[in-house]
Amino acid sequence: MRDRNFLMENNGKPIWHPMAHPAEMRANPPKVIVKGEGVSVTDIDGRTVIDAVGGLWNVNLGYSCDPIKKAIAAQLDALPYYSAFRGTSNEPAIELAYELSQWFAPEGMVRTFFTSGGSDSVDTAMMLARQYWKIRGLSDRVKFIALKRGYHGTHFGGASLTGSINFRRAYEPLLPGVFHVPAPSTYRNPFDETDPARLARLCAKALEEEIAFQGPDTVAAFIMEPVLGAGGIIVPPPTFMRQVRDICDRHGILLIADEVVTAFGRTGEWSGSRLWGVKPDMMTIAKAITSGYFPLGATLVNEKIAEVFEADTTGLGAIGHGYTYSAHPVGCAAGIAALAETRRLAVNRNAAARGVEFGKALEALKVKHALVGDVRYKGLMAALEVVSDRDTKTPADKKTMARLADGAYEAGVMLRVSGNNIILSPPLVVTATEIAKIAEALDAGLTAAATA
């Protein structure tokens, strides 16, 4: 490895970092992380902090999962790569696809298309949805509807589905035929509605009205995160996704559950769809499938979709889509090991228990600090929405958010800032003691932001 002087001299210069302004990174170089162990990471200066971000929602099993590392090493020795395009396959891909069909059998998933990550998985779902309708002879069904404040990745299709201007404006115009309806956020919604049940009905009605306006026979699919992540941890009312499923069924529209964040236990259930008691037509997964140890994702489909593709005799069912690293043998080996550990450790139960403790701590911070406008959480997905004025809900500025994050880092915890939200998604193996430390660091960060 290069020496420290070289790394510090070049930090923020040859790399353009995702979700950051290049000039800002050059002026204020990012933290250089050199080691991870358990739920903590260590920077180049030797400071060790709890990673309350969990990598990027994905390091569910922490940074010391030996079974995954050993599986990767063993597969590198056996077969480091081979294409999964027509004509060849590999052992880990076959085994992992089988495991996924078992894991998500309650959701009705029966087939797997492997990708390199979440954005790939979303774009694949969009392509398969349009292809499904073409095979059925309904080629007018090409439109997609999504939620405002939803997030579906950075590829052109996923960015088009994403309902936040921050992720869209620099790249518009995006994909035509994509429309958005209000998200069921009790803190910010166009109906000024705070009752969750009434809000769920209003947002469901807005979806049905948009479908009617577009023409039901032109809509291919509706996509949603069961719990909205990057948009600020918006936890829908318990009835909302079931209402969406009913609306899609009435109009013959596919329902895609974007489970890139919520699959594999983060909400306290093995999937967000299962949490709300819904069976989607497709699911997109990634992140925790390898606990972040290897780039891997998948698009899963149910029997209804699989049957249409596999019964096709016209040639339209041929999947003219794929990635160089689809079904990568090393990634699939990592996935097999990660799923085994995820199940063995029952991390969903830990996420549920720690999530209750986390929620109580966040509610206490809201009482203590005027900067906290709202707190939202489900399992080990949480957000503090930071405001400069509670009455007007005016979002806090960038300087306030930076002071908050820096104060928390000094107190021993890495946070993620997204707009005026602090996003929290620690590894699912986090302990009660570590949750308490995260809360203490948040307290220190909020105090620093308020007194600067």
C-alpha cells in the first residue's frame, strides 16, 4: 500500500466521488478509511468509529465475517470468473439462485436474474416489465409510476423512477413515460395530513387517479420501496402497500418491490414486502446479499411472469439483456456464505430488537434538540430530519449538517448526511451498547451544530 503522505496528497484529486461535488472534494478531502472490524471502521489517522451507515446500507454482517471472506478466496482458487451468457453457467450461481427461490418463496419469487448491484437490478426489472407486456401482445403498456421521494438507483431508468430532484436535475430530460405520485410521509405531504390511515388512503387515491389519467392499459408497472430509504426513511402506514397491491391487481399493473435496502432483515423482517404482507410481481435485491463484500444483485420474478416468458414460442421471450458480471461465480459464492450467516445469526430479530431501542433514543433526541424536526425509523433504518425552524419545517443548511456530522465523528460515530436528513443504517449485528453509543454521538453532534 502507498505511504500516508502519498495518499493524503492525492486524496480527493484523481477520483470523482459519487454523490459529491468534485470541487468540494478537492477543497475538503474525504475521510480515508483503511480498516473495518465488527461494526467499526478506522481512518488513516487511526481514529476508530462506529459505522452507523453500515457501509451504504449493505454491510449487514459487519466487517469481520470470515465465512464470506473464505468463500471468496476458495472460489477465486477454483474459478475466478466465467460468463453466464447463453451456453454456460457455474456452480455458485445455480446454488444461490436456488437459495433465493427458497428464501423469498413467501413472496412468490421463483426465478432469478443476476446483476452487479441495485441500479442494475432496477433497470433489469423495468426492461423485463416492458418485455412481459410485449410477449403478451400488450405493447402499449410501457409507462411506469413511482413515488415522489423514492430512490431507485443511478442508471438512466432508475434515475427516471427516482422521485427526488437532487438525483435528477443534472441529468434531465430522463426516460419518458415515468410519472410520480405523493409518498405517504406524515411529516411532509401535499395533503397536510398527519393521520397515517387517512394519508394512506389519500396517497392510494392519488395513485389510482394517475393510473386513470394515463390510461390503465398504458401502464406497465408501479415501483416502490417498502420503506423509502435515501428519501429520508419514510415508513408507510401499514395498510399502504396492501392498498397499492389491490390497485395494481384491479388494473392489471405489475408491482415491483425495490428491496435493494430492505431485503435480508433490515426492517426486522426478511423483506419489506413480507413486513407489510404483500406479494409483489418482481423484487429487486442487492447490497446485503453479499454484505457488501462483492458487487452483486438480482431481479426476482414470480410465477405469473416466469410462465409468460417460458411459454413463449414467438422469440419475444428471449432475454436480450445482461451484464458481463451477471452470475459472477465469486459474487455468488459470497452470496451463498452471506445468506448462511444471515440466517444463522437471525439478524432480522436483532434488527427488530435494536430498532426499538434506537427509536426510543431518537425520540428522546427530538425532545431535547430543537434542530430535530422529525424522527422516522423501522428496524435498523432510521433518519433524523434536521430543521432550522420546527414551526415552518425549514430544512437545515449544509453548514449545520456538516457540523452535526463532524461533531458525531469526533464523538466516535460515522453518520451519513442526505440533504437535511441524517440517515442511519448500522450493521444488523450491532449491539445494544453500540446503539447507545450512536445515540450519544448524535447528541454530541446536535449540540455542536446548535452552538457553533
